[in-house]
Amino acid sequence: MRFLFSLLGIVWAPPFRVAVGKYLKPTGNQLEIDVVNSWRNRLIGDRDKAKDKRLTKTNVTIRPDWQLQKSGLLGPVQLVQASEK
């Protein structure tokens, strides 16, 4: 059975956890994680583009001193067993 990431959850702030237990089978599971850039980096990427070439629209002022931040999968992926509440 294949699930779209958005069905399992979208996380954008720590602790970056998604509950997958109800979708797991005893064996043969395959987990795929889509990693995207941060919103701030996207805004910085659009900062110097012509308005018709930008991918974002915002009322946030993108300051010239903003620098790209590390993004992506910055640490190991861990599967942890959570206790039932």
C-alpha cells in the first residue's frame, strides 16, 4: 500500500515527527520522505528575480542581509517506538 506524504503528515517545525504506526505491516514496509526547502530560503531565492519570475508572493519584507540557511535532511532519520497514551 502506498501513501502520499501529505496523508501521513506535513511537518515544518520541530520536533518533525509523524505517526506512521497504523500504516505499518509486520514486514515489507517502505518509507519515503520528501524533503523541501525552507520558506525563508524560497523567499531569498526569489528576492532578486523580476516579479513575474518569482515563485512566491508575500507581504514579508525580504531583507538584503538575509542569507540562505541550511535546509534539507540535516540529521539522521530515526524510527522510534512511541508508547500508547
